[in-house]
Amino acid sequence: MCPGWKGLNTGKQVSATVLHIPNLHIDVEAFPLHIPNVDCGLYEASAKAKVSQHHSQSLCLFCKVFLFLLLAPEQQHMCGFVWDAKRAKNAALSLLPIIGWVKIYQIKQWLLGDIVSGISTGLVAVLQGLAYCLLASLPVRYGLFSAFFPVIIYFFLGTSRHISVGPFPVLCLMIGSVVTRLVPDGGLAMNITGLEGLTIDEQRVVVASSVTFLAGIIQLAMGVLQVGFVVMYLSDTLVSGFTTAAAIHILVSQLKFVLGLQVPGISGPLSIIYTLEIIFNKITSTNVCDVVIALVIMVVVFIVKELNDRYKSKLPVPIPIEVIMTVIACGVSYAFDFRARYGINTVGDIPEGYETPMAPNLHIIQLTAGDAVPMAIVGFAVAFSVAKVYSVKHDYTIDGNQELIAFGVSNIFGASFRSFAASTALSRSAVQESTGGKTQVAGLLSAIIVMIVTLSVGFLLDPLPTSVLGAVVIVNLKGMLMQFREVPYLWRRDKPDCVVWLGTCILSIFLGLDLGLAAGLGVELISVVLRTQLSLGFNPLRVLRKRNKAVRRIRKLLKKGELQWTSTGFLNTSFKPIKESEDESNMEELDLPTDFKDLPARIDWNAELPVNLSVPPVEIHSLILDFAAVSFLDISLLRELIRVEVDVYIVASYILEKLHDCSFFDDEVQPSMFFLTLHDAMLHILEKHPESTEKKSDHDMVRSG
């Protein structure tokens, strides 16, 4: 129940009373007030209320809504429930972050950097849009769409000023797996309403746009419902392992372009194995010209990128080597007619302009619901992670829930114009930030560059070999593939984290990215559970049961005379090994506190016990729990620790009164275990156990959690 409502017992009728709420006094007259026995503080009432002071912020949201409905209009204004200009302004700023940074935009200091950054990022976005579109198994022109439409929406709704929105290779690969599953190279794999009479490419575009639309709906719903916290469950270790596996999938998928082979798209578990099998079977048909072009592109781009990193402090802007090499390769291919002379595959004709908007296919949405969820989560998680890095570096805040709304609307709008799911590419965002970009004006200018290419320059890319695009994709995988270097470090620092990384990576490689992500989450949850259970180094309930079994056995042996108590401890008079009790009766008694009645002395569990009676040792005598950030408590664990003679102390006095009110305490869990500070708790333990400082250091005998 909301703490603001005091003096009322739940489930009772009150005909007239004064509700004593901080800074608010309401007289309820003549009408009964029924308060249901619920925790949320939502009350049903019919009453006349008089407000004597302004309402404070101590009530929960439900109580505020209740009071708002209870009061007269003129009284609502006194309580501050009215929708004023300030509230409208704050709402507009939260939904349209552009308003916030446009007001502080420094034209003289920022505009030039945004222009340079926008042009540089736009050129890279054009190239990556074409290249990453191959991962989605779509005609390359739609990669340009994905580098344009989502950027326009994010310019108005996004809170990050530095990320470059557009195609992301992992998402493109996930879309490609859906596209090739529903529309394989041989045609439709199943009857899908609305795709009749379309070419294979057109069918694939409808599939990609529909699943993108659904992913956008999911992201928008998550943002509206304020559940951006879900990315907390995707740890950095899990994301690193997942993106490394995705990099391997991307590398394998680009081999057919680098080698000039015709390899059908395969999706599902073990698809990477089947794809490699086909590639090795066709390796003798490799196009040597494609291989040479790809190798030259990869070597030159790799070397120049390394120089960019090494001398980035001296270079005004990074050398756009991918764009330069693409222009050179396109010109050489056109001059020597590589397509006709060597039979290489080229980008081909790119129609100018944009297509009319389209509605999503509802049948496809039904078939791809399971695929859209991981796309929505992965796309947001990666973009939010990159955005956080730049927000910390440049000292501004980002809103995770608003980012979900921004990407959701971006994908919904983009899907209507046949683009596919957008996130951010790490290399493209690095270009936008490193070339002087200060705001999303740079992103808007990059979209304008993409639009110019789409509307008037696309025909110049006709002779561009697809092996060039494949080589560009592979070179840009360096960052993700180098994450393998984290494994030795994780193994030394945190072995469970290393297991999560390896498990997520291996499962994602062999099961596919969608199932691999789900399996990786399962591995992480198992790791968390095991760490929680084993964080003390022992299981208190198991120790308690072992002790109670031992006491039960000792009591029986004493009655039979096979065991006697001496000044030095128990003596086995039967000279036979004592077997552990197999008596399974009254198992519930094993979970109760150890009872030493009818025994000649209290058993010292750390001393030597009679032969063959073994009880796991407990190395600690005190445990301090810091409740500064605790959201829930397993009370059974407290009781189990107390029953195995581990003193538990809690640092959080501010909840003491609330725990009293809800009858939290009993004979075992008592208020005396609460302390104001961690220091006070440590002093109390050292006073109670002075031997701790003599035998071991404090940290060996006392644990803080």
C-alpha cells in the first residue's frame, strides 16, 4: 500500500476521517471510503474532498490519479495536476530531442565540422549500403534506401548526436536468413498471400520490408512501454560473443562474391557448414579475376585503415580509402570491360529514384514474428551501446526508451519505402565522430549524399564488381573478429563470463544467429543462477541438512551406547565405522534449526567429528549485506545462513520501519542485525569475534555482499 495513506486499515469501511498525507489534508465526509487490500494504492471512492495544501510527490502514480479524479476541477489546479505549458514543453523535448540541441547549436563552431563529417560519412554510407545489401540477399539499390529513410526519422527523434544510422551487417545477415528461407533461389518455399506475379527479387524485398516493419513495431512498443532496461540482460560478454559469431557468418557469406561462385543462400541450424561444403565443392570454378580484385582491395584498404588509426591525431580527416578504391575498381572494370572479358559479376543497373510506399504483408508478418524479436533487440542493443560510448566521451545524456522509439519509427517509416532494418555500423559511426561531427546535422547531410547517388549518380556504379563490395565487407569485420582476443583475458579474470562468451559464440555459429542469441541468453541465465547459488562458496541449506542428519545419527548412537562423550569429544566405543544415516523420515525437520537437546554438549562443527560423519565446513562466521541497491530479498536464504551459525548483518536502516510494519522480523530474523553503515557492522563483528584479527585477516572471515 502507498505509504502516503496513513491511519487506514485495508479492507475496512471508513465513513468519515482525515487522510494524513504529507502536505495534503483531505476531508472525506458523508460517503463511505472502501480501501481494497492491494499493494498498488489504487482506491475506489465516492467522496467530496477539500484540499488544504499543495500535494507533495510522496504518493505513487495510482494514488495521484485517484486524487485527480476525486477532486473538483478548481482543486485539481491547486494540486498541480493540470496540463500546463511547462509540462507540454518537457513532453515535446522528450519526444523530439532535436528541439533540445538545436537551441544550443553553435553555428560557427559546429557547422563546418558537421559538413565535413556529413560528406565523409555519406560516401562511406553509400558504399556500405551497397555492400551490406548483399548480406540481406537483396538488390543493391535497396541498401541505399536503408541508408536514407531511417536517417531522416532519427534526425528528429534520436538522442545520440554521433551515431550513424543505417545498415548494420549483423542485422543484414539476420534479414538475409529470413529472406532466403521464405524465398530461396528456386522460388517461393511456401504459398504466401500477396506475392503472386512478382519476381524473386521483388518477393524478397517484400519479405525484408515486412519483417523490418514488424521489428520497428516491436521497438516502438518497447519504447512506449518504457522497457529499454531489457538491454541490461544482454551483457557485454554476450554481445561480444554474439557479434563475433555474426562476423564469422558474414565472412563465410561473402566468400561466394570474393571467389566469384554461385552459391545458394542457406538459413537455419548448421547453415554455415552447408555453405562451406558447397563452396569447397565448387572451389575449382573460382573466378581468378574476382579473387585478384578482392585481394588487392583488402590489402590496400587494410593498410590504409591501419595508417588512419596510427596517425589519426595528425590527419584532419581519415582517408576514405574504401571510397577511393571503389571508384578506381569501378573505373578499371569499365575501361577493360571485366564483365565481358573475365565473366565477373557486377552491380549492374541501378534504377534512379525511389519507389512508391508499400504496406507490409500480414502473412509474412505472421511467419516472421519469431525472427523480428531478436532483430529488434540486437539492433537496439548495438546502437545503444555505441551511443553510450560517444555520449560519455562528449558529455551528454541519451535516453534508452527514446532511442527505442526513434529506431522503431525509423524502421516502420523505412520499411514503408522498401528499406530494411537499420541500426548503426561501428566503422561508419567512427567516421562521423572522428571527422568532426557534432550533431545529427552530419547524419542528415550523409543522407543527402546518399539521396544524390540514388537519384542521379547510381548508373555510374553499373560496372562495379561485386567482389569489391565483398572485400569491403570482409575488411570491416576486423573489429568484430579481433574480439577473439578477449577470450584469454576473460578466462583469467572471470571464467563464468568466458563460458558465456564461448557458449554464445559457438552456439550462434552452428545454430544460426536467431537461435544462437536465445541459447546465449540461456547460458547467461544459467551462469547467473550458478553464481548466485555458489557465491558464498557453500550451500547453506545443504550444510543445515547435513548437520541435522549428523545430530540425528549421533543421538541414536548415544542411546545405543556405541558413542560416548568425553572431555576430548565423542568416542566411538563400538570400534566400527559409523555410517551416515539413511533414515528419510521426517525430511522436513532437516530444514529446521539444529536442536542440541538431549546431547551432552553443543557440537563444534569445525572440530573433528566421529569417524565417517562428515559435514561440509563453513569458513565464515559473519556476512554483511549492503542493501543500498537491493530490489528484492530471498528471506529463506537469510534463515538458512542463520541456522548454520553464520551471523548476518544488513546495512540499510531506512527500511527498518517498513519491515516492522509488514511483520518481517521473528525469533531468527531480528532488528539487531541492521546497521547504519558498513563500518558500524564491521566494528560490531570485530568486537564479537576478536579472534578474527589474530587468526586471519578480516576479509577471510567476514564477507560483504
